[in-house]
Amino acid sequence: MAKDPIRILVTGAAGNSFSLITLISYFLLIGQIGYALVPMIARGVMLGPDQPVILHMLDIEPAMEALNGVKMELIDAAFPLLKGVVATTDAVEACKDVDIAIMVGGFPRKEGMERKDVMSKNVSIYKAQASALEKHAAPNCKVLVVANPANTNALILKEFAPSIPEKNISCLTRLDHNRALGQISERLNVDVSYVKNVIIWGNHSSTQYPDVNHATVITGSGEKSVKELVADDQWLKTEFITTVQQRGAAIIKARKLSSALSAASAACDHIRDWVLGTPKGTWVSMGVYSDGSYGIPSGLIYSFPVTCEKGEWSIVKGLKIDEFSREKMDATANELIEEKSLAHSCVN
Ligand code: NAX
């Protein structure tokens, strides 16, 4: 019997939809994650080839025409799994009965803007959308925040939607996780699907800590430690970390646009694993509400290694943390504490 459709909200779905003037003022640094993401969802990349979906797309008024264009293209693509499209600038209509919400829309930092001004704009967006989700989404709606500052936007959403369980709110660090897998695969010249259990700790920012101390590669003679195979601790502690931390900037430099394809793909990976489960023996990185694990203060949305089963994530416990890692994990936590207090100072 055919499954019932799942309703998926994508905010910021018009992507790259600005007037020429806005475009110039953004200095061409805008990506278009929403535009890359919606066809992936409609094709079954996120929830599987037998799961029908109804897409809800929310954007702002100036992007409405472009959003209607995206809707026309979705219809023209004749995706068999796509059972409906809602394209709107009304947050209430957008959030109505959604089972999954992917929050890509946000206010980007423009040249000359203070951090506090950007934070303030995003706090007001996430406060308003939290309330629309809380009142109108399906009761067990899972939320993934992609827009930056992703961890802190997710935290604001959590705080202003108190009836949504904290377990249902997350932010995207899977792109960083996938970037770390990619770097190890390139370095060892092995298929990326044989590399597993890297970890991204902390903030989706340049203070994130990509950690391979527990990562392995599946080989013909069993699993081997990435550290042993790389056999170059200096590289792992320096270039590897900075390459992953600064990959977003490197993409902007090369493409003159931010990462969109890889970010959309990572959002699909994040939701797929969360809903359908992580493979046995494998963990992934997700920004989730800290329960105090690994000495990370509770009350932060922090990226941890997690496994998922039956639609629930759990932080992987008991990993040994060395002094080098401890310092990096605390530094990124401290940045999140500071972002949290900046965000709170912007709430009105
Ligand atoms: P774009 O600027 O192309 O798209 C943003 C979209 O959001 C636009 O269509 C805009 O009209 C819409 N929008 C603005 N305010 C809105 C609101 N209040 N409600 C609904 N929609 C609204 O950015 P894009 O490159 O698609 O990136 C989107 C966000 O993802 C940015 O904040 C970006 O920094 C962040 N990223 C996060 C990543 C992660 O791993 N967590 C990686 C990629 C990306 O940098």
C-alpha cells in the first residue's frame, strides 16, 4: 500500500532570488541551497524512493515571483513522489501540518555589518518562525536549521517554541562532517564510503573541531584507524582541521558563490539518517541540544557524534578525549556561549 505523503517545509526556498541591486550588495556571495534542495527532496533523496512528499516553500515577499518560478519547475519536473507544492510568504500557511521543517532562510552578513546587527535580524526571524511552527506544525515535527548562525538560530527557535521537544530541534553540521570524510578519503585514496566515524564538535563556524581520533576505514582486513593509516599527526592536527574549517570560504573563493549543492545534499543526509536511522556501527555529526555530555554546558546547541534509531538521535557516549581535543571542544563551546548571550541581548 502506498505510504501517506510527508509534508516538508523548506524556508528560503527561492534562493538566489534577489534583485540586481541586492545581488550586487551581496557581492555575489549568495548561494541557493533551497533551489538545490527541493528537487532532491522531490526525487526521494531525503526520505527514500517510496516516500511521497508534499513540499511547503516559504520565502519573503520580494522573492515571491521567483518562488512561484521554482514551483512551476517542480511541476514541470513531474516528480512521481511529489504530491503537492505550497509556495507562500505566509509563515502560518507554510508551517501548517508540516512533519519536517528545514530552515534555510535567514539574513546573511553583508559587508560592513556588525555581528550584532546580523544576529538581531536572525533572532527576530527565528523567534517568529518558532512561534508559527509551534502553533501550526505537526506535533512531532522535526526541525533542521541550516541558516547561519545555525547553532544559535536553532537555540533561539528552541527557546521560542517551548512546546516542541528539544529532541526535535537540530542544526546542520553534516556538511562539515562530510567534508571531513572527503578530506580523509582524498588523503588515503580510498572510497569515501569506506571512511566512517569522524566527528564535528561544536559550532558550525571556523571554531568547529573536526576530530578523527575515533575514525576508521573499512579495509579488506577489517577496520583500521584513520590515525594509523594517515600516519601524520602533524597534518591531522593542522592542515586537515583548517581545511575542513575553512572549506566554505574556499568554495566561495572558487565558485564566487557559497556551497549550495553540498549543503543541500548534507541536509538530505541529516534528515534521512535522523528519520531512517544510522547504519550499525556508524555515527554522524548533528548539532543538538547539549545534555552536558563531554562537559559541554547544557543549554547550547552543539555538534556531537550521534547515532539515530526509530527517529531519535542519541549522543555517542564514553569516547576518550585527549588534551588537544579538550581544548578545541571547549574553545568552540565558548564561542557558542558568547553567541548565545549576544542573541539574548538582541531579543526584544
Ligand atoms: P541565499 O541568500 O541564496 O538564500 C536565502 C534565502 O532565504 C533567500 O531566498 C531569501 O529570500 C530567504 N529568506 C530571507 N529571509 C527569510 C525569511 N524571514 N523567511 C523565509 N525566507 C527568507 O542563501 P543560501 O546560500 O541558500 O544559504 C542559506 C543559509 O545557509 C545562509 O544563512 C548560509 O550562511 C547558510 N549555510 C549553512 C551551512 C551549514 O552547513 N549549516 C552551509 C551552507 C550555508 O553557508
